[in-house]
Amino acid sequence: MKIAIIDDEKHLIDRTCDVVKQHFPSFEIVGTAGTVEDAINLIANTQPNIVLLDIHLSDGTGFDLIQRLFPINFKIIFITAHEQFAIKAFKFSALDYILKPFDDIDLVDAINRASSQLQKESSDVNIEALLSNIKTGTKEVKKIVLKTNDSIYVVRVNEIIRLESDGAYTQFFFLDGKKVLVSKNLKEFEDILCDYGFFRIHQSHLINTEFLIRYQKGDGGFVIMKDGSMPPVSVRKKEQLINYLNNL
């Protein structure tokens, strides 16, 4: 297993090398680079399996790098500071990342995940979604990657009518009537969709308010969505929903 480290901070490179050597003694660190140009040459010459990629490099960004190297034939673990847009884009694109300053265990876990996925699936659809989302700007993330047991879907956020919890899974409902069941809980999707017109009306229901036709009041009441569904509103969420709708 070959790893390349792309970062322009020497102390972080040294620390990352130490973690890899300690926890993955059979892995080979094929080199490090601090610029986009040097990284391109390093990756082309060494063909790493895993690339640890900092977002900010001295002559550009990690996004510039992957755009120039696409299609990608290695696993990427992004490293970023607390930049909400970048974090949001990674979550939408279902790509792995760790935050600076990182704990050693975070890096070890990320490398374990990347190495276990090497033979299972390509990351190209995730990378394409990421590049698309990065181009559109902070409030304009448009695509989300959904993984099921047998497929990977790249869908537009504005085509999602609602989400419904199904235990540890989440069911997505789309404008065209399609349904997709994803093995993540509803809270994870609430966290990344709440800035895009989605509202949690119930423990089990997250709706896209763009497709809300009517709110029928009651103890909690219910909403009528464009697809004819009528998910309930919890008593606890009633006032929040009314305030949210009044401020649209």
C-alpha cells in the first residue's frame, strides 16, 4: 500500500509520516509535496493507492489538483481547517475528510476506511459531485451522493421532496416518484440539508419546504407535500415550523 502526503506545512507532514509509520508499518510513504505542480509529478511518478490531501497549498488548492488529475485512480482523504463550505461539500459528495488540527486516531481511522474501500468502488462519481458543488458556491451546492447496498446515486437537491427515517436507514422521496433507501440516519442528512430549504418537522420526517403545499394545523398537525404525501408535524416542532414558514 502506497501513500502520498500533499501538504505545505512541514510540521504536519512530519506528524502525518510518524502516524503512518507507527500504525501502518507495512505501508510505503512514496513522497510528500507542498504545491499542486509537485503533487501532480509525485502522483504520476509513484502511483499511490491513498493520497492525504490538504485543501490549501502554496500555489493553489487540493480541488485544483484533483480537477487536473481526474479521473482519479486512488483514494483521497481530504485535510481541511474548519471551513464550513468545504466540510459541507465533502458531506454532500460522501467523501472522507479530517479536520485540522487532527487527532492521530482520526487519521488512522480515515486511512483504514480508505484502504478497505480500495477494491470495492471507484470514487469518480463522488469526485465529480464535489467538483460540481465547489464550482457553484457556498449556497448553491446542488448535488448529493447517496449510497445504497448496490448502487451509488448522484442526485440534485432540488429534486428531493422529503426524507423519512426507517430505523438506522433513511428513505428519500423524489419528484419523479423514485425512492432511494440509504444506510445513514436522518440526523446526518438534516445537518447537511438544513441550509437548503429543508426542515425537520418530526423525529421521522425531514421535508423540502419548496414542495410544501399546505400546513394543516392541529395538536401537531400535518403538511401536504407536492407528491400528495401528508407527513405529520410533531407538537414540539409546530411553533418552529410556523415561524419558519412566516419568515420565508
